[in-house]
Amino acid sequence: MSVFVPPDFVVPRRLETPEFTLEPLGPQHHELDYAAWSSSREHIHASPGWETSSWPDDRSPQENLRDLERHARDFEQRSGFTYTVLDPAREVVGCVYIYPAREGAAGAHVSSWVRASRAELDVPLWRAVSDWLANEWPFANVEYAPRG
């Protein structure tokens, strides 16, 4: 099994901009995360990179909690990195997923979404994360659906 990030790489714990902050997603975000995506299913499916995804679906809050626990384990094990996107009031407005590239490709596959009520943050989030990946992460190649 190949290593996703080098053993000596210090995984960033935060990305801060005036509009939002990224921090590792975990069970502590459960209620706000569930409210964010479950109110925005159609918007997320229309977002770049999500058009053919089976998620978001109609999972229960308990299933969502298990999913957040899995993302936290992935982060701890350095096999994938999911960040919640928080606005200055600490409301969940989206998520960013950094996982190994699709089979046969090197680098990272990245996806992000923002809730429908904060759609104006989609492009700024994409730009900030793209710059962050280029400047602070060890990936030579990044797959991340472009925005307009």
C-alpha cells in the first residue's frame, strides 16, 4: 500500500481566511454538518465534482455521525483529510475532502461543497484550497473540479 503523504509531512490543522476557516471534521461537528448538507442536497449535486455522486443521500443523523467518525479516523491515520468549513460565527457552511487520487493516478483527489445558503463561497473556497494545496501540501498532482 502506498503512503498518501510522506511520514515527515506535518498535516495542516487549519486554513483561515476572512470569510471562513477550515478545521478537521469530526463528531463534534455532527449536528451543524448534518444541517448544512441535508438542507442543500440539490445544490451540492449541482456543484462541480458532485454531479454524479451518490452523496448527499437520505442517510439518518446516526449514519452521518458514523461517517464523521470515519473521516476523523482517516485523518488520524493519514489516509484522507476532511475539513469542515466554518464561517466566522462557527456555523458549518461546507466541507473539503482531500483523498488519494482515483485508481491509477498519483496525487490527490479533492472535492468541496458549500451549503445552498452560502453558495457565494464556492469559488472563494475553491481558490483558497487550490492555493493552500499548491503551497503547503506535498502533492505533485491534484484533481479538483474547476470553478468559473
